[in-house]
Amino acid sequence: MRAILGLIAGIITGLVIAPGTDQNTAGGIVILIGIVFYVISYGVAKSIAKKIPQAMRRKLVTNGIFPFIFMLLMFMIIVYTGLHQKLAG
């Protein structure tokens, strides 16, 4: 689930960042969208895991964070590059 939300967040981030955007602004946009989608994934995971013991629920925060970050960055780069590349010719 977090990998899918990372994919969606990456696509949205790739669409939102315009060419010529300052690096600090682009970094802030990536972090903001990433946090928003990660909080959404936490809420969904918490609602799914209502009957799981408390010890297992603590892992909900960190479980799946690396696939989320990887998918966010990978699809952000792919979408941004696909939209804003200049064709050589």
C-alpha cells in the first residue's frame, strides 16, 4: 500500500514541479507532498490494523518507509523528465 501511495505521490510531485523551479522550493515541495501522502498511508494502515496487538501496531510507522521513498523519488524523476525533456534534433 505504501509503495502504491509513493508512486502516486511521485507522479503528483513530477507534475507540480515546473522547470526552472529553485532547488530549495522543489525540495520543499517533495518533502511536503511526501509527508502528506505518508500521513495518509499511516491513517489507512491504522484503520486496517485495528485488531492487531499493540506491539505490532508500533511497527506501522516505519514499515514500508523505504519502498515509499524509493517510489516517490523514482516516479517524480520519470514524470518530470518525460514532461520537460527537450528532444534533440
